[in-house]
Amino acid sequence: MGTVAASKGRIPTFRSDQEERAFWAHHSLEEFAEDLVDLDVEIRPPRTEQIALRLQKEDLQILRSLAAKRGVGHTTLARAVLERWLASARSKTKRTGRTKTRRPA
């Protein structure tokens, strides 16, 4: 196994997980503090609620196909789309200070 050498203050690129584990076994993250960047990340609690959706058979086939092209499961894609839509709706509500309601037809 080759040894990865870190230039002063630079985190090296690793060729394998094993190589990275060996490196971090002998180095501290503090050695690379200058290279670290703060991330704006929201840590949300784990998902605990579950819902059931009924879709047309053709819509489910399309959802599965789109998810496969993206390399994710169809439920993961559906959740991501719904979460994105909800985030957008929340930000619109915050900007206007009110929620839109729809009346049944």
C-alpha cells in the first residue's frame, strides 16, 4: 500500500477508503484547520412520520424510471421533490406573512 503524504496543511486525495483510514489514524483534523470551510447545513431531526400515496400506475412507472436514471429509489425521489416543494412554499409564506388556501371546487 502506498503512503499518502500531506503537503503542509493540505488534506491529500486518497485512492481508497483504507488509505484514508490509515492517514487519519496518524493525523489530527486540527493539523488542517486552515483548509476547513464552514458549511451552512441544517441538521434536522430524523424522519418519524409516514404517509401513503396512491398514484396512477403510469405515474408510478415514470417515477421509478426517473429515480433509476438518478440512481436513487422512487420513494427517495418522491420525498426529495415533496421536501423541495414544501421548502419553497414555506419561504413564500415567510415572505408574504400569510398562507394561501384553496377552496374545494
